[in-house]
Amino acid sequence: MSNVDDKQVTEVVADGLAQTTLFGGTSAALRARVAAASEIRRLPRGATLFEAGQPTEGLYIVLSGQIKLFARADNGQEKVIEVVPQHGHLGESIVFDQAVHVACARALTEAAVLRVPAAVVLDELARDPGLAARMLAGLSRRLNDRVRDIEALTLRSSVRRVVDYLLRAQARQSSPEQAGAEVTVSLPFSKSTLASLLSVTPEHFSRILHELQARGLIAVNRRDIHIPDVGRLAQAA
């Protein structure tokens, strides 16, 4: 980390690690070691974290902002694979394969990312089996997500993919007491990014939203999607 002798910076980063899905629940000593041995990268919106084909350097922890993981075709077209939010992580494959990145990563918003060198990760995994279990859980989640993505792309219509995304977002953003009631879902990123994530063009995504709105199933206000009846939306074809 830059200014690793600055105790205050190290403590702030260590506290930030406590909020992450990977390091939450680990010991304060482990988080302090990781913070001191790591480097913070501050990325403006649109800046590249890494490109496909570049050697892997370590594990990346998103301290703030959002990082877009995507594939790029030879013609420049992009397919969003995942949007990693604050407190998320990417690059777990360094534990098993320290070759090259297979996808690109770019800051979707202004972001701060902690790069934890591979050697540090491997050392801490040897010290703390619980950390290894968390990392395996993260890899398992990503594998399950990719299987669901393939299923949705091959077996479900584009309308169904959009509806399913809205229902998942509603479940994440609503409390159990709100189940079945009308809700408003706030899209976490731009509609163009979401369209790519759902494997539709931005134009097609807009048409789907307009169609759902014309049927009274949603009301669109910029990134806010009001759902007057979750049950009715769930039955949309």
C-alpha cells in the first residue's frame, strides 16, 4: 500500500475489509496484515483495472464504487458478465491459476480498489481455513451465477430475463414485510449496462420496459422502476 507506514491509513483500510464479503468475520490481525501489504488503486469512472490477457497480479477488493467485469469481441462489442459492487471481490482464480485474466475489468463509477498480492492471499489462506472457505463460497456463487446466466440465455425469452431481474432486485431491496406489496426498485447502474448483463441490446431493453409499462406492470422514472403488483409482474411472459 502507498504510505504503508501511515498507521491511520492501514487502520481505515482494515476497517473497510471488515465490511467485505470475503474478509468480514476474519481476525483484526489478519485484516491489518492484508491492509499493510496491499495497494490501493483509485480509479476514475471508465478507468481500466485490468485487461483480458494481462497477467494476474492478485485479489481485488472493491472498497468503494462498482467494477464492471466484461468480455470484449474483436469488433469492440462488449458483454457485461458481472458488476462487482462495493465490498465485493474479484480475482479469486489466482489461488488456482496464476496465469492471465480471461475478462476485462473497468470502473463503472469512481472507485477505490485494494489489490492484495497473490503471495499475501496464499499466505493468509494457509493461516486461516475460514478464509479459504469464504473464497471457495465466492467461487461457487460465481459458478452458479454463470450456470443461471446460460440457462436464462438459452431457455428464457428476453422479456422473461428482464422480469426475473426486476423480481430479484425487488427481493433484495424490499423487507420481508413488503412482500407482495407495491414496491419501487432502483436500478444500481445504467440501463445500457443492465441490458448487456441481460444479453439484450439497449434498444431492445427499452422496448421491453415500454411494453411492460404499457401493460401496467411497471412505471419507469429514470432508474426507478415502480412495480404496482409484484405478483402480476411475476406472471408476465
